[in-house]
Amino acid sequence: MPVSALTAAYDLPPATKTLEDHRILHAFYGPVPAGQRRTPMRELISTVLSHRTTHRDEELAYERMLETFGDWQGVVDAPTAELAHAIRTTRWPDTQAPRIQEILRRIKAEFGEYSLDALAQWPVERGLAWLTDMPGIGLKTASLVLLFNFQKPVLPVDTHVHRVAQRVGLIGPKVSVEKAHQVLLAQLPPEADVLLNFHKHNYWLGQHICFFSKPNCPACPLKGLCNYYLEHYGPASAADLAAVAPEWTGEKLH
């Protein structure tokens, strides 16, 4: 029987919890609008720039890079030290600059242009293998590009999604970020819309409620499912379950 958001159910199997997580957060945040938020090239390069970097600093680095060098060919041809200076707001510009240049060279060599549009026609496994073979691109980044831009049935798992999944009990405590991509994907319908919403909703929850340190558990809509809540607060009462901070509902998040 379906579990409502106002009924505690801590002992559900992980696969059932995963579906409940999706249902509750979909109601809490609302559906993520369909369609690309960024072009495939921007999604890829911006995600590379974003590692351990704030969204603001990632955007600034991307904009400075193209303002300085004009286009992707200009970025490839730029002295690496000058590119590193242009993206200096990222965490490791001296590492990211040569990586970005090598990624761009491989894209041009594969497709004859600085475009990833051909990935739309590739099978998922081929796309994942090709992307993750490039320097600085892991499974999360590859999955983001394929899901966000080409609606492929993959699930990106970053540190926020991973933290929420472990605390709630969607995955085991020893499941790595890398392994969680496959474990969570197997527990969800293989539909791009579902996977996009699951990723974004759990990402937002991890960013704004389920913090690494001092999570705001009383405001969380998943408190009736969450193993972490049960361990630290005990079983949630009906009053606890209803006490979700209204300012989170419908908030505009990126």
C-alpha cells in the first residue's frame, strides 16, 4: 500500500524507499521543467569547471574563458598558463586548463567540430565509455550530459544525492558514489523525466536541508522514511511529519 508523506515507514525495502523518496520530493519541489538548461558543450565544460567550486565561480570562469579566447578553437590554441589565469576562480585552474584543452581536442577529433550533438544517436553505454575516457570526466559528469542534454536513461549521483540516499536508506552505508549510480538507477523506472526529477530533487535537498554537517532534519519532507532521522530523533510523530518549513516548498533553485 502506498505510504503517504504523513505516515512514517522506516522499514521499507530500499527499492520501495527510493520510489517513495521520488514521490514525496516530487510533491515537495514540483516537477523540474523539461528541456535543456544549457547546451551540451556548456554542460560538459561547466561541469568540469565546477569541481569543488561554487556555482557563481564556475559561471565566472566559463564566461571569462570565452570572453578571453573567443571560441573553442581559441581555447585550444591558447597558452595553457593564460587559460589557467582566465579560469582562476575554479579550485584547481592549473589542472583544469590542460584537461579542458585535451577534452576539446578529442571532441574535434571524434566529430570534426566542437559539438556533442552526435551523442544523441549513440547507445548509452558507448556514450558513457567515450566521455569517461577523457581526462577529468567521471561517471557523474558523463551522466549529467547524457541525461540533461540527450534524455538518456542514466542517473547522475553527486555528493549531495549520495549523502541523502545513504541517510534515508536508499543505498547501503558502504555503497560508494560510483556504485550508487547503478544501484539507484536499478531502483527507478528507466525514464529520463523520472531520473531528472529524482536527481534534481535529491540534489536540492542535499544542498539546502540535508547538509553534510548539522542537517536541518525537522524541515525535511523525508523524515518519515529516513534512517538518519530515526537514529537521531526517534520515530516521527504525525505532528513532526507535518512540520515541513513552508519556505522550502516551490523555491526556485538551479
